[in-house]
Amino acid sequence: MPKLKTSRAAAKRFRKTATGFKRAQSHRRHILTKKPSKRKRQLRSGMMVHETDVNRVKQMLPNH
């Protein structure tokens, strides 16, 4: 049986935590001057992968 390979694209996008998988929030990279402080502050918090997508992420990250 061959080795299980980790999807490198998924490994760069998701991090395993004690309760699930953490993901980055979009719209936080550039053109921040026109966005209100409230919006930027809310984008700062880490997001978790939705429970319907957890099995898909686990399949892409078998060794995590």
C-alpha cells in the first residue's frame, strides 16, 4: 500500500487545533485603507472550518 500524501495546498491553508481546523479569513491582505476599522477588526479573528467541510479537510491532511 502506498504512503498517504498530504495535499500541500491544503497544508498551507489549514492548521489543526484541538477542536478542529483553523482557516484564514479573506479580504485582509491589501486595500485596507478604504475598509472601516470595525470590518478589519472583525476579519482579524481566526475562523474555523465549517463542520460540513471537516471530513474533506481531513482527507486532504491525513497525517495531521
